[in-house]
Amino acid sequence: MRQNAIKHNLPMTISDERIYKLLRECITGGLAAVFHRENIAGKTHINELTYDEQSNKVISQDNENVTTHIFALDGTSLYPSSYSSVKNENIPYTNHRMYMAGRSKFYSEKPYIIKNCIDQRKDIFVLKVKGYFPKSVYNNLLALPPIFRNIEIQNKEEVIGEYMYSQAQKHSLPMSKKDRKLTTLLDTNDQFMIFNNYYLWLLIDLGFVITDYKAIAVFEKNAAYEPFVRTMMNLKIQSIFAGSTKEKFYKLIINSSYGYDTLNTEKFGKIKMLDKAGTFIAQHHPNHMGTKRISANRFAVQIKPKTATCFTSIQSGVFTLDNAKYWYLNYICNFMYKCLDRKRFHFVLVDTDSIHIAIAGDPNKDCHQQFESIVTDKQFYDQLVYNYLPDLNKDIYDYKKILGFAIENEGYELTSLGPKCYSMIVNKWNNE
């Protein structure tokens, strides 16, 4: 088995603790964020964010364009697509594939080695760096800052804003401790952050400037998951044709195979129900995490486990998660931004694999016009649109294509109170 793994560059056990720590620190789940709460056709104006360098402030203002419809896109099995290594001409790196990491080749903290790996764009790796986007590109990126990473924030008014601060005080939320938040950024917050090669190369192409290097771990490339993804996607589509419930079964298999157990299983605590005496003892244990009173003599006690189980190679989980972020942002930055009028749409909410967009299109057309009325570069749009979106003149194989985006919904109103909490109206209100 070892010889087979070596021959095909399959993932192998990480024996270097430095590489393991680098990979573990790189793991970042999917983002869920709301940018505009109320979006109503015929009423809500498109919002723009602009950076004023003189005052060093970001100005939010509505322009003259009014929303005509809401367009929601969903990545077609985004995680399986991200680990499939399927060839796609819209990936400009490594032979137009997002390769997965096999066994580790080497680890280095030498700046010249790290810089060579970045510049040559041949090897795949995870890299720990500091950096920022210069202010000259802020206006291109403010609509959706492209660094999706966790940071620790202090619950101060100057940090979280007057509204959020007042709401937290109103509801007696703790304000003294730091919170760890997954958010969108334009710099690494003056700290080292870890990215895989595809995500980092995209950031660099968008203008990201690296100010310091810490460490790099380089891996062998493999495309071993491609047959599995293609087979499962075909079986899923065939079951849809047959009207079989097996479609859910294949969807579960393919979506749960990316390595979700690599996310943060070592941080998940065990909860025990204990009486007063047992709780007193447990609270003195070094692995004690927290206690919650249930009744007079019953407590829920959370204990940090000594070990964590993971059945997926950690490098596979890391590359799946960062490949997904790369592909998601590649669609937005290298397709939408290049051929659509950016004054005529804004992002409503973003999720791990989906995005909802308010568009100021043609008021005489219905909500199914998609991007048609806001295209600025028709040749570029026509050339690439069906590489991403489904062609309505083709069958379900095109609709469910790997590395594609499906139409999740189309409508006239979308109200979102918070991440993963929204309602959408898909029919126009009539006079009645």
C-alpha cells in the first residue's frame, strides 16, 4: 500500500509536527455574512462602498440604480468540485487544475525558498505570511473583501461600531472578553495567516502585498479523487432522472467525503451530566471547559477530550476548504467584476457555497433576466458565462456540472436578518 501511495502521490501520514501545526492552523470553515438586510424590487437602491483616502474612511452610499430582481447562485457540490482536480480553463495555475495535496515534500522557514515557491507557481503548498492590500485597490475589493479568515476582536465601540456596541449593552452581553470571528478582510490584521497556494496566488493577482514570510510546507500533487467525484456525480444525476431517492444518498456520500472531520474535532468537548459533587471534582480537572446549571442538583459539564479522531488526511481537508474559497472568489473577481456593471448590483448575503445578489436590471423584464441587462463586456461574458452558469438549452448534466454554479433562486424581494436567516419573495405583488 505504501508503494501504491508513493506511486500515485496519495496523502500519507504527516510525520513532521511543524507541518501538522501549519495545516491545523490553516483550517478555516465556510463564511456566512449579510451585507444588505432589505432588498426590494422597485424600492431598494444599489449600494456602493467607496474608500476616501483623504479622510481614511469607507463611505457607504446608495446610487441612482434601483433593484429589479434578486439572483441567487449556489456552487454545484462546491466541496467535491474543489477536491475533484477536474481540469477547467478558468484555473490559470498548475495545468488548469486544483490539485490535492499528497505526501509532504519539505518544510522550510527560509525566505528565499518561500519566495521561489510563490513566484514559480509550480508546487502546491500551505504558507504562513503577513500582508495587505494597498489602498489603491480598496475600491475594487470593498464589495466583498477577499480574505476569509478568523480574527480575534475586542468588543469595543470603535471596533464593532456604535450600533452593535449599543445592542450588546442593551442585551447585557459580555463585553470584556475577546471574540473569535470568521470575517472578510483586506489585510491579515498584522498577524501571520496561512493560505494554500491557489488561494494565495489569487490574492496576489488581486494586488495582495506580502510583507513577511514565516513558513511553508510543500506537497506532492495528485488528482486521485477525480474518478470518484465523476462517478458519484453521474450516479446522482441518473437517480434524479429515475426519480429515485438514491439522489439524496449519493449527495450525502459526495458532500461528506471532503474531510469535514478535519475541521475542528479536536476542539469539540464532551458534555457530561453530573450532580453537585461530581461537578465540583470536574471543575478542578485541567481539561475542564465550562459548566451550565440545569437544575438544583444537576449540571452540564464540558470537558476537553485528550484525543481527537480524524479519518481524513488533514492536508486533504485543508486543500478542499481553501480550494473552495479560491473557486468561489475566482468566479466573483475574474468573471463578475470583469464583465458586469458594478454600479448595478450589490451582494446581499454570502454563504459557504452560495451568493445572493440584488441587481438593477431591466424593469420591463421579470426576475429571470439574470445578468443580461448589466453586461458591460458582452464578448467576455458570452465566452465564459456557461463555463460557470447552466445553459438552459442543455440538459441536467450541464446544470450539475463540476465546478459550475446552479441557479438557487430568482425573485423580487429578499430580507435577511442575519447569516442563514432570510426570506425571499419570488412572485411580484399585485394590486390585490
